Amino acid sequence: MGTKKSVKRPNRKRRATKVSYPGSGGPSGRFSEVLSIIREGRNRAYSSANSALVECYWRIGHYISSKVKSAQWGSGVVSELADYLQHTVAGPRGFSERNLWRMMQFYDLYASCEKLSPLVTQVPWTNHLIIISKAKSAEEREFYLKLCASERYSKRELERQIDASLFERTVSSPAKTSRALLQRHPGAESVLRDSYALDFLGLPSGHSEEDLRKAIVGNLKSFIIEFGRDFAFVGEEYRLQVGMKDFRLDLLFYHRELQCLVAIELKIDDFKPEHLGQMSFYLEALDRDVKKTHENPSIGIVLCKGKDDDVVEYALSRTLSPAAVSDYTTRLPDKHLLESKLHEFFDLSVREMRAPYDGGTP
């Protein structure tokens, strides 16, 4: 018998080879587009799942509401339904008796409002619960529902805006803008605000303009959430060269909806009329040297520590520049004070509407 020859088997284990991507900046550069597609797909999947969940709760709320209102069901039946779902539906935590009543309340609040009911599936269920529990009026619910749909607020962001009395600030004090701004950008009034809460900056009371600017840039995400997600950051201390001199604009943004550059000048004191002269100069430089041909004329915001509304009105009435004047606070505003101011605003509006029918006396 011949002896068996030992056969050397090839090693099947492959060695990891390093692949190079010339000129691509590595895998992250070459595959960044694919990564963007995956992230976009995941966001859409999450959005679709949320819409389906809210629609499910809407239909359940509709069903319970119709049974209760027709006197076919009492509270005991809803309790039985919750118990039934507890034992028959996988993952039944969202179908407790308390949540079933919330679904009914959710449906009843929006079903009769044709302009709001299409928006309900665009807002996460958690945000709906926050709005229902914290909003005190139909107007406030409508305000935050629309804002959540457009700004895509997270739970924390929505709670922060409600705590910062955004509704009261927006309704009782409309944005202070020039005629030129509204003529060139008719939609700007709904984009800009009279007052901004910058409590997240953590600034001391004696801060400088440099402290304010650096804190804003360091907290840019929170700043953009406060101003609106359509604001895109361009730069700080943006250099403008006019003639032989250099000038520095505090902050420069671009607004996607208005399709224009937005200059922001920071002032740690009260508004002065000469601030608008400075802003007009910056806007002229931006439109001549920075603005692209397809973009709309630039607008400016003078963001002050405080302002006298009469002084602002006089200054804005004569300026030919598309500008606005707003103030900021580094602490959360007094909600009770703003609510009182809002009630006064509504009362005044009602009296003005009734004046023609009461012999012209407001």
C-alpha cells in the first residue's frame, strides 16, 4: 500500500485588506450620499409610523365619542374596553382607561375644526398630550398645533416654548417691522417676533455684546429653534468691505422660506433710532456685494435688551429699509404677567370691534 501524501489545504480565512478611496476623503466621503438616503428613509419611516399611530387614536376616539354621546356607553363600558384590550392586544400600555378617554378628548377637540383636523397626524402623540393638558384655549391649541407641524418640535422643545409663553408673547405683541419689510416680504410678519426668550444662553445680567454673540453661536441649535428652523447660520462678525474700510456684522443668517439673507445686530442696551441707520448701511452692503441674483432683498433685525414701543414705531415709520426691532430676555418671562396682558389685548380687540355698534365709543 502506498503511503498517503499529506495535502496542504489552502487557508480559507481571508485577511482583511485595507481599501483606499483615492480623492474621496475615506469611506465617509464616498458613502455619505448613501448614508443620507438611509437617514432620510428612517426619518420617513418614523414619520409614517407616527402618523399611523395618531390616526389609529383618532379613529378610536371617534368611536368612543359616538358611543358615549349617543348614550350607548357609560364610563363603565370604557373601563371594560380598557380591561379587554389589556388582555388581548400585544403591548397594551397605550390603551389604558385614562388614555382611551384622552383619545376621545383628542377627537372632540379637533373634529369640528376643518382647518386643524388635517394637521393632527403631522404631530407626535406625546406632543398632542402636552398641548391638550397645557393649552388653556382653542386659540392656544391651534397656535401650538400649527407650530409643531411646521417646526417639528420634539417633546422637550414644545414644553420649553409653552413654558416660555410663546403664544402669549406672539399674540399680545406682534412683530415690530418697517413698511418696506412687509412690502418686500409679505410673509415676514408671521416669521419674526417682537420678543425672544434666550434663557438657554445662561448669561449673567452684566453681559457684553461679545458675550451675547459668543453664547448664541455656542448654543446655535437652541437659538434657531427659538427663532425658527428656516433660519440657517451663515457666519458671525461677518466681514463687509465698503470702500477702504471693513465692517463687522454681528450675525448673518439665511431664511429658507423668505429666500433672503437676515442680518442680526445685537444691542445690550435699549433700542436707539440710530441703530436703524447702522442696519440700513449693512443691508445696502449685503444687497450690493453679498446677495445672489436669485435671492430676495436682505432684511435686518435689531435685537435689543429692551425697547420703548413708541420710539420703535417712530423710527420704523420713516426708514426705507426692510428692518425689524425685537427685544430679548435672558430669563423665562413671567407667564402670569403675560397671560394678564393677553387678556387685556383680547378685551381691547373686542371693544374695538363693538365700537361701531355702540355709537363709536370704544
